[in-house]
Amino acid sequence: MCGINGVCGLKSDNAESILSNMNAALAHRGPDNDGSWFGPEMALGHRRLSIIDLSDAGNQPMLSSDENLVLVYNGELYNHLQLRKELTEYAFKTNSDTEVILAAFIKWGIDCIKKFNGMFSFAIYDKANDELFVTRDRLGIKPLYYYYHNNQLVFSSEIKALLSSGLVPRKLNKDGLIDYLKYQTVHSPATIIENVKSLKAGHYLVYKAGALKENRYWKPEVNQSTENYETICGDIKEQLFQSVEKRMMADVSYGAFLSGGIDSSIIVGLMSQVSSKPVKTFAVVFDEEDFSEAKYSDLIAAKFKTDHCQINLKLNDFMDDLPVAMDAMDHPSGDGPNTFVVSKATKKAGVTMALSGLGGDELFAGYHIFNRMLKVESNAWLNMIPARLRSLAGSIVAGSKSSIATEKIKELLSLDEINFKSAYPLAREVLSEKQIAGLINKDLIKAGVEYQNIIESIHDDYPLLSKVSIAEIGTYMQHVLLRDTDQMSMQHSLEVRVPFLDHELVEYVLNVPDKFKVPHSPKKLLTDSIGDLLPSEIINRPKMGFTFPWDKWLRADLKSYCEERLTHLKQTAYFNEHGVDELWNKFLNKDPHVTWARIWILVVLGNWMTVNNIE
């Protein structure tokens, strides 16, 4: 796992200085080596975190054996050993997966990415054709940001490195701001910075003669399974086991995040079946019992005899870490500090790579939103009632009990047509359009276009629960969970692997009929597939989610911290001072419409704009 940088079409003598600044900004991602390569109007940089083939021969930028190709690469190919067997004509000099990419490109060209199983973003420059390819893995596990202006392309693993180049203006993206306020993040290809793009998952760029073209190489295909339930469960168990096994390949010490939930417990259980020694596991616990999952993580640690590390997080300790975690945030998001804490402890224990249960909820209908969308579909008869009457009924519901839930019911009933594609974005909103209108200057208000594009692109032939999975994967998971996991773990030079997001497993589960996935019990298809691996106490436990006692902390010990960052927002041209104060006071007075999450995204944005000197 590493960090990559590049500048193409640079017509100046400052290439070495620019690339040096960009590499320095990624030092935390790759403390083991700092590399660069320069060609005519081309500069490629790399920071290395050694995971496979720890020798200097694996350093980057790496040249092909004929020295025609130059590669900078961030990620892991889990099938690189199998691919080597197909690349016998190439004279390998290393045991790294990096060199496999070069050999595969020589044989198959850019189509080689269709053969890769892994998480990656990389850039490969073909000297003979003066052509650069930049790509990102199918599910967006590894980040890739770029800025294209006046035929010049600048790209990196992090936005901060782009900004450090001096080639990218530090201007806020006004449309991205609305996206962020509505959904606690900004969705690809947009980012929070004007004209900085996030390469979409499953896509690649081609840069040649100053022109830039984007292509899509993967999307999950609709191919509904006709197998019976027993066969499907067996297939899922086998694919998940193989996914875990592949992701335990490393030349460094590794472990796993263990919350005690179904997903992380399954990963630890399967790791224990593969490993010949106790798996190292890490769990964050709290003195506040309502938030602590200690009894569940302890139960799994004992069952699988793991080498367990319990991180008892107290507020005073967290207060020390919070400024560092917030400053480390590459792109503002409504999540993140929790991953920072567990990653810090994991790295401190001598672990360089960890497995995570991320993706299980999205794939196996683990969130409440899956049941909500089933209810929307079962109540399609509401569309037979005129919208005016539905809207009136919604107002009556909202008036009977004032809450976020009843307000969303009101908005739902007011829609022109109630269906998955109209109801899903509403269900995932953090701040409503009404709240946003009160927060910012009126001329900035514009709907989040990118989010709606993601939802509209979902194929109608998928069953409903698969549509929800695709929506979750393409929005919240990619742009909040995966982004935060990457930026916070890599701040500690820790690689995190996600077995549930093996693209072959994802494709398979998306084509399982709804009748097998309806969550009559928590993630029933998944728990049935793994048989008796987990005790019933884990399967039937209440879902908590990995979160901190934010509501309590923000009203007390973190109050002044929040107010300082909200003050910065009020001083910008974007935000309405009165609107920010009103929302903050409503939170302090426990208004049911203003939860901690609706305040926290503003605090994060205020801090991020200050740290990064954003106009």
C-alpha cells in the first residue's frame, strides 16, 4: 500500500520541486521509500509502504524489463501469483505484485485490469506511444484524484498532495458543498475542491498529446441466479473463505479489526481457520455501556483464541487524538476519527496490515434502509392517490409527532412518484433542503447532481434489494466509509483490506434473488451461509454500529472545539451566520430535528477549510 503522484504536460523547470512537495505530502502513506521518475513533460512520484517483497527491488516508480513502461502503483493484487503463471514470457526480477502489472500490461494492454483481483489505483506511462493510463479498482477501495486544466494533468492518491503542487487553486466547489451538506460527503467524479475530480470506481483515464479521455471497464452485470438456497449459501461460504484467504497474503505482520458485530466476527473466524497462529485482533471499547461492544468482541476473541487488544477509549485520550485525526482528513466527511483511533493502536502493536468487515452490511442487507425500501415498494399503491392529498396526509403525520422520521415521511408522500429511485436519496439525506437553505447563501443552493446520477444509473432489471446494495456501495460506502478508512488508516501507514468487497463475491450476491436476501433476521443469507461459525449471541445481538458517544461529547467537553470551527464557517462567504447559530442552538436544546451528525459535518468542514486554507 502506497501513495502515487504525477504531473503530465508540465512545461516548466520546476518538475523536481513540484513532485518533491507532492511526495512529501504523502509521506505518511509510504514511509519505506520515496521515489520519482522524470521524462519530457512527465513526472511520476511514489511513496512506498512495503507489504509484498520487502526488498529494494520492489521500490517505485518501477520500469518494465525493456524500460518502455513506467509504473506508480498503490494497492494489492490478490491474484498476482496466478497471473505470473500466465506471464511466463516475461523475465521477472522481483516477487512483487507491482512487476506483475507491468508484465500484464505488456501482454494485454490496458485490458489487463479486467484480469486483476484486488484494490488498486495506478498510473502506467508508455514511452514509445507517449501515452499515460491512470486507473482505479472496481469498487473504489483505493482513491485517485486529478486536476486537468490547459492540457495539463495532475493526479494523486490524496487531495492534499494535489494542493501542495501549487498547480491547483484552493477553491471550494459550490455544487460539491450542497452534496456534502445533504449526504455528508461529495460523490465522484466531483470533490469538495473546484475542478478537482475523483476518478470513478471501475474507470480509467487515457492522457495523450494533452487530451484526456475517461473509459469505464467494469460494472456488475445482471445475471439472476437460478440456484436453490442451499447451493447459494454454499457458494457464498466458499467465495468468502477464498476472499479472506487471498487477503492474508503478506510479508508483514497482520491482524483484524473486531467490533463483535456479525461482519467483523465472520472475518476473524475465517482468518482463524486459515492461520496457523493466533490472529491479532483490535477492538475499541468505552466506559459508556450504551456504546461499548466489549462483551461481543471479547466473546469472539475467546472463541477463536485471538491475540486480542482492547482499546479502552476515554474522552481525555480522544481529545488528544482528535486534532491530529481532523487535520489528517484529506476530504471532509461525516465519519473518520473512529478509524483513526483503532488504526493508531493497531500500528502501535506492530501490525502493518489489517482486515476489516466493511462491506458486509451493504452486500447482505444489514442496514435499516433495506427494509425501508421494501416498505416503499409494498406501498406503491400510494401513487394512485393524488400527490396533493398525499402531501396533506404527510403534513398531518408530521404535525402529530415532530421528528426527523415524520418529516421524511412528509417529504416522501409529497413526491410526484414514490419509488426506489425517488425515495432512496431522501432516506439518506443528512440535512434537509430546508435546513440547508437556512444555512447558506441562497444563490448557492443547487441539488446534488452526482448523487442522483448514481441512483438513476442503477439497472432496472436488478431485484430491489440489489438496487439498494448498489446504491449503498456507490454512495455511502465508497465516498464515506472507504474514503475514511483509507485516509485514516494510511495516516498511520496501515493497510486495510476488505474481504467482503471481492468483486467476484459482490457480483454473485447482487444476482441472488430478493426472496433469499430479505432480512427476516440480521443478514440472514450471510449468517446461513457461514453455518455454525458464529455463536447465536453474535447473530442475534442488537445492531450498534461503530460510533462514539458523540451526542454527549459535543454538548459538553467538545462544545468549545465545535464552536471554534463553526465560527470559521460563519466567516466565509458561503454560510449564513444566523443559520449556523440557529442550528447549533437547536442541537444544544435537544431539538429532535438536529442530531449530532447534522452538527458534526459542519464542524468537520470548518476545520478542513481552515487547515487547508480553502478560499
